[in-house]
Amino acid sequence: YLAKLKSLDEEKPRFNLHYPESKILLNKNQPKKALAVLQNVVVKRPNAELLYQIGNVKFQMLDLEGAKQAFLKSLDIESDRAKVQQALAKTYVFLKEYEEAIDHALTSIELFRFYPEAHYTLGEALQGLGDLENAKNAFTTASMLVPKRFKKAEYAIENIEEKIAAINQDKPIQFIYKDNQIVIVSGLPRSGTSLMMQMLHNGGLEVLSDYNRKPDESNPKGYFEYDATLTLHKDNKWLHLAQDKAVKVVAPLLRFLDSKYRYKIIFMDRDLHEIIKSQRKMSGKDPEILPVRLLETYKKQLKAVNVWSDSEPSVDMITINYKDLLTNTKKALTKVSNFIGIDLDHEKMVSCVDQSLYRNRV
């Protein structure tokens, strides 16, 4: 339909088609193309809305400095736009520049008092500065302004109440079991996610797997995958099936989890050179050749996961090093068990370790 409109609009343009086109491209997970569409127009006729949209695309690409500059330029043209002030405040939160975030969030609220997202961003910034009581007030206001349930704000309030209780009792925050929580085992491919899933399964935690991917030479003890996770970016309505279970989700797809659920994410960390070596060997390529572009892509994916997890109150995440899991297994499993909040059979979990399968050491 967009192509048809473009063909009708070639001689004398009447429609601003760059906005829907960029949104379509974003939803197709093509942010670079979406950005190019907007930047091509902004050169010819810059305006506040175009710069705001460019900022949003850059924010989604985690180009936080680029997003900040685009939002600032938008405000230079029109300073009284509440949504741009809020977007800039959110960007400052991600950059951990909390005082600037508070200033712009408050400006957004002054321009439009009943703006739940601005109150929520204000709460994030206050929490970042350690002002937990006022952060809780901001999250509460955000929750009250949404006609339906604002699960993100509710989880943020719960997290703050846990922190305040821990401070008052002078005790470290313990990872407690959350009702209907979903345990996610994640990481880059070949980082040890299948081993962790096997351990959880043997330890007594039910796993969500269809077992369609059969064991092979690269993974002789099984993959424990669930096919629906591969299209998580298109459909996440099945996630209720994973409540009180463990399911494996690759790192790039974590951001598509539905934030209405509580997640405990066990993120497997492994030396990137070992990961790439293992992948190349698995695909029949020379394991001694290091593709630099792939290495840089993985570094960006890991950064994106950390930024995303920090901004999601429904997410608790720990990192388990693959090598530590193999060489200091009991200590690693104690960390996992405490994190999930349930007792697991550590002896059965330890029996999953097979040192002979650690074949791509660096």
C-alpha cells in the first residue's frame, strides 16, 4: 500500500510518507533503513517532529549519544513538546546522567501533568540517584495515571520496597522466588545455555522444551530448545506457558519478552573467541580464523542486553561464566539456586558436567 501511494505521489508530493515508511522498516527490524529514510528528508526540510523520530530510531539502535543530539536539536526548534522532553530524559537515564534526566522529566510533567511515561522516567532517574522514597512516589503516580494496569510501574514499586526493607533491616537484598516467575537461560550461541538447561532439568526445575532439535555431535546431551522462542520478536503470547519453568532464549531476542511477567535470567558468559571458534567448528569452517565483524557484533549484542536489563524492572539477571560452571561447579550452582529462589538437587546437576565436551578452549 505504501508503494502504491508513492507511485501516485511522484509528481507533486502531498503526503508525508516518510513517517509510516520508517515505522514499517522499524517493525521489520531494519532500523538503519528507517533512519536513512528520515535523514534523507531532514536534510531537505528539518523540523522538530522529524528530529524527534530520528532520535527514537537512534535510541532503539542504542546510539544514545546520537539520540540525545537529535532530541536536543528538536527542542531547539520547539522546546514545549512534552514527548520530546520525556524522550530526552529517558535517554539521559540510559546514559546514567540522572540529574539531567530529572530536569527534563520535570519539564515534561510541567508541560503535561498527566503523562505517566514522564512520571515513570522521573522515578527511574531518582532511583538512579538513590532517592528511593521519591522514586517510589513517582512510580506510584505513573501507575495511577494509566487507565489499565501499568505492570512496569508496579514491578518498579515492588523492587524499591524490597530495597527499602533490606536497608532498614541492614541485610543484603536476597533474590526471592516471585510467584509465576519465568526462568530464562540466555546467552550467545555456544555459550553453555544447553548445559545450564540440562542442569536445571536434572535439578528439579521443569523446563519448557519441545525437544524438536535432536542431540548431535556438537551437543550430544541435547539442546532443550522451544521452537516458539525463535519467533519471539513476532509473537510472545505463548510466554504464559513458561511460568514457573525454565526456557532458553538467545540474547538478541530478550528485548522482545513481554514485560507483564517476572523474569529471572541466567545469562551464560563465555570467552567470545571460544564461542566463535566453537561455532565455526560446528558449521564446518576453519576454527582458527577469527571473523572480526562477528566479534564486534557480539560485543554490541552483549552491551544491548545489559542496557535492556537495567531498564526493565520485571527482570532480575545474573551472569554465570561457562568456564566457572565447569571448574567450580558447586559454587556456581549455589549462586543459581539462590537466585531462582528454590532448592535444586545439586548432586544431579553436577553430574551433567562432562569436561570432555569443553573442546574449544582459548
